[in-house]
Amino acid sequence: MSDPTTRSDPTTFRIDTGTTSVTCGSGQRVLDALLRQGVWIPNSCNQGTCGTCKVRVTGGMVDAPPAPDTVLSDSERDQGYVLSCQSTPTTDIVVEPPADESGAHHHALRDLAGTVSSLTTVADDTVSVTVSLDDPFEFTAGQYVELSIPGTDQTRPYSMANPPSESGTLEFHIRRQPDGLATDGWIFDSLTVGSSVSMTGPWGDFCHREDEPGVGLILLAGGTGLAPLKSIARAALEADPEREIHVYHGVRTETELYDVDFWRALATEHPNVRYTPCLSRQQWCGRAGYVGDAMMADFGSCRNHAAYLCGPPAMVEAGVRALKRRRMPPRRIRREKYTPATSLLTL
């Protein structure tokens, strides 16, 4: 690696991964630089709270803010590990990226622009937003983009609900968060059809695996965690219309359910699709309780299935436990937690 004191361009640095080398602008985060130039690094929250994107720096220096012990242990820090989503180089660096075990097809990170083509209230405090893009966009089902909030330097993550085959539009399911900068301050306030939207993506390693043909899918969703699972289900059915798919959507009350007609029509069109809405705080004519319990009542064993779970952390953790009790191999359980508003991330 070159001596940073003799660099001809002090505004950029080089990141060497051992197999390739990319440039990184001054102040640009390591993860952003790698993904934009086609080097895949597993990533999830991109807020420094999950630890998915950690890499080991074996040469050079980075500016890395403190991370919670639950995200980066003292032992890992001593070995040179940092969170690539939070770290910026101050010299040329050499990193050891983690192995890619996702089995998904990855796409380079890029900036996007589009126009809101529809905005529909679909449930209590929940809207469906469709954005028509200026240029086609490639992503893997399950991933998300970060929407730029007008008038601020802030972004917020939202998963795509449409399949990647619809490359000219993006569909989002967005629930209002009281006092949320993106929701109360923009989407539920001033966003209208015709509004311009700026985004960056695709992000995330919660991805549909295309290397498991024929394996039945169990999709457990909580609230708007249904969005990426809708994308995954549609992508799986495009590849195999006979795919066995079981969708469980959990909400508190019937007024929070949405896309019911879509899922029922999909189940009619594809006989191997099962749709089960579950209410946790209201008795009704359908299933009551939590999605994990409903799944356990329907399955004696999940050994020959794969699962995708998305929603609030408690729902996802309970669902994972339920799937393990039904003997699903851990390697086939993929999860995405929708973290509630915190000081780091206020949706």
C-alpha cells in the first residue's frame, strides 16, 4: 500500500480488499464506496446498530465512531474490526471483507430519482406509495432503498414491495410514526402524486435466494414487514408458478390489515399459495394470535422449507424460535427486523 504522506490526491483513498481495489472519497463511508464499485459487503441496518457490515482493517487508518459492545466486542476491536457503514478512511486501507453466504445476486449501489405516481391509504396510518423511476433499477427481492427527506440531510429506509422484474417502478408500504421526521414530517404531510423523490439503493442482505428451486417458502410478516415478503413471493412465483408459499401476516386489529384482496387473488391464481392473516388483539372470523403460533399449528415439521421473516424485533425473534421448534434448519431462516424509532433512526 502506498505511503499516504506522498499521495498526489489527498481527497481520495484506496481500499484494497485483497482481490480488488476501489477508491473512496474523503468523508465517504467504506461500505458506500465498496458497494458503489461492485464489491459486496453484507449490510442490514446501515445505522451502526446491527454489526452486519463489520470488516477487519489490516492496514491503514480509519475514523470509526464508538460502537455498542453488543455490536462490536472488545476482542473484535483489538483485532481491527470496524463497522464499514460508519467508518471513513483517513489513509489508504486494506480490509478483509466477510465471506458472502447470502446466495443472492448483488447489484451496485447507486443514486435514484423518480416521481410519485400513486399514494393510497391502505390501512390505519398506512399508505402504499408507488414511485415511477427516471431510469430502470436493478435489485434483489427483499432489499430496500433509503429515501432522502426533503430539506434535510437525513434518509430513511423502506423496502420494495414490487418484484425486481418491475424495474421502472418501486412500491413501498409505509406506516406513520408519531412525530417521525419522514412520516409525520413529509410522507403523511406534504407528499403528493407528482412529488419528486430521491433515493439510494439497493441496500440490505435480506435477499431472496434463487438457488433453492422447489423448496417451499414460509413468509412471516408483522405490519408493513409484509412489503419485502410481497416482493419475494412475486419473484419466486415468476420463476416457478407452482412454488409452495405460505404467507402469514400479523397485525393487531382488522383495521391494520391491508393487501388482503391481492393475496387472496394470488392464492386463487396459484393453488400452492396459502394466505393467513392473524390478529393479535382482536377476535374475528379469522385466525387470532401471533404468526409464529399460527405457523406452528399448521406445520408439524418445517424441515423441507425455507423462511423469510420481517417485522418488529419481538415478532421476528418469536417467529425464529417457532420455526426452530418445527425443525427448520437455521441456515434456511432469513430475517429482517424493522427497528422502532430511536435516537439513531426515527422513521
